[in-house]
Amino acid sequence: MEQRQFGNSDLYASAIGFGAWEMSARQYGHIDAGEATRAVQSAIDQGVTLFDTAETYGPYHSERLLSRALGARRRDVILVTKVGFTFQDDPDHPGQVKIDRRDSSAGNIIEHAEGCLRRLETDVIDLLLIHFHDHQTPHEETLAGLQQLQAAGKIRHFGVSNYSASMLAACQAHGQLAANQVGYHLLDRRVEKAVLPYCRAQGIGFMAYGTLAFGLLSGAFTPETRFVDWDWRSRGDAFGLPLFQREHFLRELGAVERLKALAADYGKSVAQLAIAWLLGRPGVTVALVGMRNQRELEENVAAADWRLSEGDCAEIERILADAGIPAYRDVELVT
């Protein structure tokens, strides 16, 4: 698989990354640990070198499951995780914790990075990201904490996630970021206004999550699809956009049916179309895709070598426009 460079850094990784958010409990539908483990091992065999998780996924469940799934092959991959929250005991689930609040202070990220190292059973994290800025901690302090971890050999590279262009600029005044990880897919183009151009200009790698629009572009949903109440998609909103609200959901499914037909002309799936489109966007380093089983893995990885033509991309734009899907191109990303 193609290996791409993260901006101006010396970090390289596969164009498709293994997104492990779906390997978490109580957040993202059902997960079969055995199937997920087999998918992780097979992904490495097929050239996937980047695996992305976070302490909030579960919380903690994804990091632990990913660590077990990687086993001795940890040394063969780029391991990415995220910090920047505090937690409290969950009264509804004794013995477990839930997210309390954002906290990107130096002391908190250093403490929580140690927890990530333990759960991931590794001596060093290849890329540590601040999950969300807390809007209270000065960027200078956050960068100082990351640099302290790097100097101590606990992390190799550092970056951020869900940061706007203005936040990135504030960080860059205190140190060079290796990456920014932000949601980006056919139905959400907010990063095109300022974030992605800034990353390209400043040599910051760009990791896109939500490549399949959290399942909307997988081709698996129908108008009858319903989400259990503990699945975050049941709330209707997706990172500030109404993607799963009923009216929008049905409109998006109509567009997906037409996208399916376009992909079928090439013997491909709509998921592969969405991945290929994203990998063709200038400035994108890695497209993160959730792969919970062997079938999903094989389908997603097969999209890595597909290059869409200008005509294909124009047809995709027509399909979205006809369906009345704005994709929010002119909206500034706010986190």
C-alpha cells in the first residue's frame, strides 16, 4: 500500500489507516472481539501500517483491545492515540468510568499519556494527539507538555485533533505539529475552507476520520435503520452536523443509492468510492476507516489503489447537489 509522509515530519504511514473507534464498548454498536482481532492482524498483512485509537474510546476499551490484537506485531505499525480529557466513575456502570471534561493542560496530558502507554503495552507512542482543545489552557502550555513527553522518549511525534485553522496557528507558534486529525468525508467538507489549506501550507499531516460518514457511506443503512440508544448516532447530530436527523438521513440515503450505481459501473462498492474520493483530495495524508471484521477490511483496503477521474468526481458533485446535500463546504470548522 502507498506510504504517505506526514507534512514536513519524518513520519510515514499507509494511506489507509485502521480506525479503532469502533473497537469500543457502549459507543458504536456491537463489536466481536475475535473478529476485530483477526481484522487487525489481516490489515497488517495487507499493508496497513497506522492504527488509531484514543483513551476516550470505551473509555479505555479500544486501547486495550487493540493492544491485545496487535500482540508482538506492535513493532510493525504506527500507533496513534489521543488524550485531553478527565474521567469520573460511571454510576450506571459500576467499575467503569465516563468522560468528565476536556483538559489539555500539560499535567493532565502527561499523566494520561502514561495511562495510554500502560493500556497499549508499549514503551513509546508513535503519534500522540490532543483529542480536543479545552479552550481554557493556553496552547503554549499544551505544546510544552507534549514536548516534555517527546524529550522523555514517551512519544515520537505529537499533533492535535479537531483543531480549527486559528488553533493550529496558535500551536505552531510554540512547536511544529506532525498532524491534525479532523472529520472529513463526502457529506462534510468543512475542513476545505481553512483547515486543510492551512495544514498543506504549514507542513502538517492531515488525518481524516469518519471517511464513510460514520456508516452513511458504507451502503449498509436503509430507511428502516435505527440505532440503539447507547449508540452515539441515535442523537441525530454528528460533530455539529445533523447527518442522522431523520430528514437529512433519508436525503443522504437517496444520494448513496446513486453513488452505489456509479461505483457499480467499476465493479466497486460505495464504500470504496468514498475512500478513493478522500484519498484523492489534495493534502490528505491518511484516511481512517473502521474495520471490525475481515469482510470490511478486505473491501476497504481494496479501495487504496483506485484513482477517480475528474469526470467521476464531477458526477459525485452532481449527485450530491441533486439530492440537496450541502456538504457544508463554506462553513468554518468550529470545535
